[in-house]
Amino acid sequence: MSLHELSIFDLRRRIAAGEVTPLEACDAALAQIEARDRDVHAFLDVHAAHARDSARNLMASGKGRSLPLGGIPVAIKDNMCVEGTPTTCGSRILGKYQPPYTATAVARLRDAGAIVIGKTNLDEFAMGSSTENSAFGPTRNPWDLSRAPGGSSGGSAAAVSAGMAAASLGSDTGGSIRQPAALCGVVGMKPTYGRVSRYGLVAFASSLDQIGPFARTVEDAALVLNVLCGKDERDATSASTPVPDFTAELGKSLKGVRIGVPWEFLGSHVDTSVRTAFDRTIDAAKKEGATVVEVALPNADFGLAAYYIVANAEASANLARFDGIRYGHRTPKAQALVETYSKTREEGFGREVKRRVLLGTYVLSAGYYDAYYRRAQQVRSLIISDFATAFERCDVVAMPTSPTPAFKLGDKTDDPILMYLNDVFTIPVNLAGLPGISVPCGLSPEALPIGLQLIGRAFDETTLLRAAAGMERVADFSRGAVAPLPKGARA
Amino acid sequence: MSNNYEAVIGLEVHAQLSTASKMFCGCSAEFGGKPNTHVCPVCLGLPGALPVVNARAVEFAVRLGLATECTIRNESVFARKNYFYPDCPKNYQISQFDTPLCEHGRLSIENDAKQVRILRIHLEEDAGKLVHVDGADHSLVDMNRSGVPLVEIVSEPDIRTPEEASEYLQKLRSLVRYLGICDGNMEEGSLRCDVNLSVRKRGAKELGVKAEVKNLNSFKQVEQAIEFETERQTKLLESGGRVTQDTLLWDPAAKRAVVMRSKEEAHDYRYFPEPDLRVLRASGELIERVRGALPELPDAKHKRFVSQYGLPAYDADVLTGSAEVASYYEAVVAAGADSKAASNWLMGEVMRELNERKIDIAEFSIRPQALAELVTLQATGKVNSSTAKDVFKEMLASGKHAGAIVKERGLEQVSDDAAIEKEAIAVLDENPEEVKRYLGGKEQLLQFFVGQLMKRTRGKANPKVAAEIVTALLSERR
């Protein structure tokens, strides 16, 4: 097996033993980027020189062998700040902006010895489900280059899927980690809201955004999570809940684990290939001793509508700062203040961002607040209590991650509502602030990966990861596999 | 102007809290500094930066809330107030909207005769400052002030006159200074006041349409603006016109308010709860701790000064206007000075000196103990009042004690009857014409004799004793 295909766990064992150096691990990832990224376009910026310097420093200090992620090449979604390098958010409006500070999550990875090899593509400001809303062109699905990798963290998912990084960071506001993980055949996890500091993550919707890892195995995701989680004094919404070792219970069987399935909610939303893989995996879990119970999420159907009110409202304020006054793009065409604002934003933002800012502004306007924003928050409370009721009967809730496998590029770009429906199963989890994870559970007849989503109790990632590792074990999917080279690839 | 109308006034006061750091980041909150040096990703509103509440600022706001008898909410909510302006780096201000930290308090004016109700006191962040360069085609922005903590104190429309408004403001300023939460400097903008004003027919119950006047930088300007706006609205109504809900800007040079924006142009701030911050919790424990640590407040101190020191209300007013002056006064009395004599000295010579030199009492070189010595020398008749003033000047100049100066310069007052009488006889003998006129009924001449006597004794004679002796001697010559 080539170095770039190794799991973090295996790579770490070899680096710790001195069999592989951080520089070799880094170079293997960079070589894979060289080989595959012309086709995939997962990266917006590759920090090759800096990454190799970091690898050498780890070797010189000897820390590469002992640190928990020493020498592990990681990619960062380009809406997280890394000091002195461009952070674009997939948008033109940031221009040549380079943040003067580094996001806490990235700093934690680095402190643990991880090597940041580059920044990955995304839907502009994380608004989208296909990475087609990037101002810098779409990312392609490594399993089938004619298809979307999902989104918005499509670049981070594709990078890990194609072996260009052992792990990556994404942000998940309504499914932006779990859905691309499902479509690219990797593990993607959104921790409980508050687990990971958002400091340095360019906000889309502050009450929903959460940073989380992509990796090729559940165990790898847990290793990254161990480093990411914990209170950050710079993020008032980060939780001081103690952080356990998330790998501790991964070896336990599914015996006795109660899996709740909201069969009614799945109803008509799901594509046959997804439903088949889902049912098969649930059955396999039963065989390993899991108990499957039916749960109800009666308000989950309103999740999508509530989400597009709350998220857009918050986004309309969060994106107000991009005005051409202090940093980023400024229109050369304006003579006066208001004109500077409007032309800068007209030129800088893409269609989907404008649509959401407009909607968000509208729902907060005088006379509409109660009808929209307040009502959406009420729906949110109802969804939280739906989950609370469900968790009285089960330890984790299982659903498909996405209603369909990867779709063709361009298929849904003309129909926002169709695109939004991608996130019907992931959005309620963000609204409730719960941890969720997508695990590959099979392949469609077209050999496209399918993801199974598990949802846990708030701050009980340990149980969630244990169940996820069990699902990974029983699923009909080659654990930890890098996407096979598809037809039409240039490598 | 017709007297059939009365003004109904509410004040919105912004007070900058004198915390060391800003409201939501660790940057220095100090006034001034080289432009854009007290800044970081948070107060610059850089992408990805997040606010964290300054606990000290919360405590300061709770202090003010308790001192104005507000209810302190155990849970209050920060909200985003959305508007685009270049001094506002996020293009929203973090403020509080429908659940402010403090509500329903009051501040009394006119010696407790009138209560001005306080609707709310909430926390928010200040904006940066635009710098307009003369002749340039652009403006500059200084973000040092961006994120400095503010409390906004909103009164109910209980104020009726410019004088009431001014007194309310002065009391509020004195209060924030007592509490040590704001330096109260209106010129530097650490205390800012907006006026909401409507007029109505006297006796009417319902409120008229109000206008808001902004940019008031002194008590005087607040009074002027209220006079101006009351007159403008009254005239408008009397001539059959209607007041529109405008925001006006005070022009201090022209002494008039001009319309900044009309109701139609008013912002829709689209407030919603700030998702980057959790609900602000002020526990009962915190509130009780702050309450327990509150200093004696101006009103209580005023009452105590009247009862404990037997001072007239006017004296108590002046002395308790500042906590520092009040405590200086108490130290002078504690050092043995007569309470009314000490008050006279403080309100007279000492304050004149402070005003002339534009210094605070903390910087005043004569310490309470030393002033007490001087006050007592005069009160016990050791020196007369004009000598005492000279000694005071000498104390300021040399730093010496009053007793030492009096001794050195032989200024001790002569109250010895025999010595004074000897000099008095000499005065009368030297001025027979005046004696004759005095005895002829021109009794005002007494002052002349006393003056001559003082001259002969180089001011050391006790004037009261001197007058008595001269009167007695004159009556002997009838």
C-alpha cells in the first residue's frame, strides 16, 4: 500500500516507529495532489513549501514521532483562517485577503504535529451542496469526474477520498461535512455544537456552523477529533464539557446498541439505491447484536424551511462585513459610499450568496420577524424535543446521509430547491446542535458510494463513534479505501 | 412662544465604561492612542473573529443598574443591530434589544421632589471614529474606539424642562463617577446624550409626535437643543403644522438642529439575537456581591451631610457633587475642623483654586489635615479671615503648614483687650474730626476707625474685638 493510502492510524504507527518520516508522508500527499488534482480540483491553494518546512521541523525537533498527529498531512477548507496565506471562502469578494491570525481548530491540528498541505475548495461561503458555487470552479467527485463531490466542503471530502490528504477539516452548517463525505465515500463528522472552536472559521450561520473532520476511517476521524475538541476562550459558544479519548470504545461490538430509525421521515425522500444500502447495513447491524427501534421525528419535515430562515438571517449579518472598505475586493467603479457598498457586493458575491443574503435580510425585516425568524426558532425547539424523545428509546438515530448518491455536475444548479433537498436528513441535526457522522455503507449500481448517517446525543460522541465504527465494520464497503481511479482520469 | 404647550422629554445617554479592555476583546479601551493601534481581529471585525463578553463591563453595568434601582435581569440577550457604516467594522453593532440587562429604575432630581423613571440600561459596543481630512477625496477611520464598552441609559419621557434635563444629566454623571464606571467627560465623548422630545397642550394626556436630537456634547448644548426644539415644535403646531418623526443633528455653532433623516429614511435595524454569544447570565450571587460593594451614593451622602454635619442643603449639594470632594471634606472635619467652617473653605478658596488650575482635588497639594489646621486657626480666632487667606496662598506656594507660617511671620491675631485698647485710643486721638462726626450721628465711621486700628496692628487685631473696643471708647467720649 502506498503511503498516501494509509490511514492515520497506520501512518502514525510507522512514523512513531521511525519507518516513515513526516517529510515522506508529506511528499506522498503532495505527489498525489500533483497526480490527481488537475482532474479533481479539490485544492484552491497548495502550501507545498511551507508543508515540507513543517515536516522538516518536526523531524529536527523529534516531535514528529511522538505528537498524536505528528507528520499527518491534512487539508483545510478554505473558510478557515491560516495566517499569512489566502483565505477565499470560495468567493471573489475576499480578493487577495490574507488573515493575520490562524483559526483555533487549525492551530490545534498543527500543535498536534499535523502538516497543513493546503486549502480546499468549497461552495462560496459554504452555501451549497455541490461545491459548484465556488467562484473558482467546481470540484469533481474522485469516484466519477462527471459528478459533484457534494458540498459545501466538497474539496475537503474529495482530497481525502482521492488520497491527497489523510484527513481534512470541513465546516458543517446543514450537512456540509456529512453530505460530501457520503458522496465521496469517506467518513465525515459534525461534532456537537460547541465541541470545536469556531474562532477563525469565517461564519456562514453562527448558531449552526461546526467544524469537523473528514477521514477515511471512523478511527481516524476519532483521532483528529481528540485534537480538535475542547473549550476555547476565544469562542463564547465553545463548550467546557470534558473531552474523553474518542477512540476508547471503538473496538466494542454493536451488541446492545439501540439504533433508532425514523422510517416515516425517510418515506418518499430517498433514492432506491440509497434505501437498499441503508436497509442492508441496518440488517447487518442487527446481526451483530444491535437492536433496531422505530422512532418518530414528526417535526423534521419542517427542518429545511426553518433552516433556510435561520441560516440566511444569520448569514445576512455575518456577510455584511464584506463591503470593500477594510479588506478584500473593492469596486473600482464607485464614487460614493453607498455605491461602493452595492457595487463591491454586486461584483464580489455569487448568485447563491446574494439569494441567501436577500432572503435573510427579508426575514429579519420589520413586520416579518415574527412570521419567519421567530417561528423558525420555534420549529427548532420542536425538532430538539423530537430528538430528545427519540433518545429515550435509542442510543443513536440512523438515517441515510443524503437522499441520492453523487449527482451530475450541473444537474441541480438551476433549481435551488432541488439542491436544498440534498440536506433534508442532515439539516435537522444542525438545528438540534447534535453530533452526526456519515459512514460509507455501500455502493450504488453505478459504483458510487453511499453514506449512512448516525446521530448521537449532545456531547456523547463516544457512543456515536462506537456505533459508527460498528457500522463501518458490518457495511458492504471496503474500509478506508481511496477512491479508485475513474474512467477519464488523467493519471 | 405660547405657554399653552409643554415639552415631553426623554434622554438616551451613552456612557463609556472605564474598563481596561474592550467589550468583546482584550484590546485596550483607553481613550486616544495612535490611530488603529488598539485593535485586533475581533474589534476590526475580521472574518472568523468572535466576540467574548468582558465580565468587568457586565459588573459595571450592574453597578449602575443597582444604583438607579433597576431590576437586574438574570438572563439578558445580546442582539445584532444591523446597519452599514464605515465606522462599524462588522456592519452590525452588538447591543441588547428586547431583553436588556437592567430595567425599570429611577433617578431623583430636585432634592427628591421629582423622579425620572429609567426604562432600561443595556450594554453595547462603541463604533470607530471617522476622520475627515480637509480637502481630501476620502475619509479615514480609526478603530481604537471600536468595541469600547458602553452602557445606554434610556429614561422614560418624564422630563419637562431644559433645567430638569440638565439636572438629570448632572446627577447621572455624578453617579457614574461615584460608581467608578465612567469618567463622565462629555467633551471627550465618554458621556453622550440624545434628546427625544415632543410637545403637547398642557394638561393633555397623550404624547405628541417626537423628534430625536443627536450630537450634543455638553450640558449647555442639551439645554439649548431642548429650548430650540420645544420652540420649533410649538410654533409648528400653533401654525397648524405637524411634527414629523425626524432625527435631527445639533449644530453647536449655529445653535440650531437640522434634519439628519426623516422617518421614511429611518433604518430598519433588523435586530436578532447575537448567535456568537450565549445568553448573558447575571446570577443572584453576582448581583448581591456587586450590591454589597456599592459605595455610598450621592443622595444618601447628601442626607448624611445635612444630618451629621449640620450643613445647609446647598453646602451638601456642592460637597457631594463629587465623591472625592466629599471624602476630602470629611477628612478635614475628622482632623478637627469645624464642619461649617470647613465647608466654607472648601466651597470658597479651595474650589476657586481647583477651577483656576483645572485640577481635581486628588491633585490638590494641601492635604485635609493641613487645611484643617488653617480652618481651626481661623475658627478659634488665632488669625482673622483675611490673614487666613494669605496663609492659604503661602501654604500653596511653599507647602509649609499653617501654624509654621503664622509663627514665622508673626501673624497671630491680637485679641488682648489691653493691647488693642492702647492702639484704639491712639487712633481716636489722631482723628478728632472723625470722632466728632461719629458722635454727631455718622456711625458708619466705625468701620473707618476699625480699619485704622487694623493698619496700626498690621492686621493682627481680631476685628470683632476691635470693633467692640472702639465702640466702647467712642461712647466714653460722648
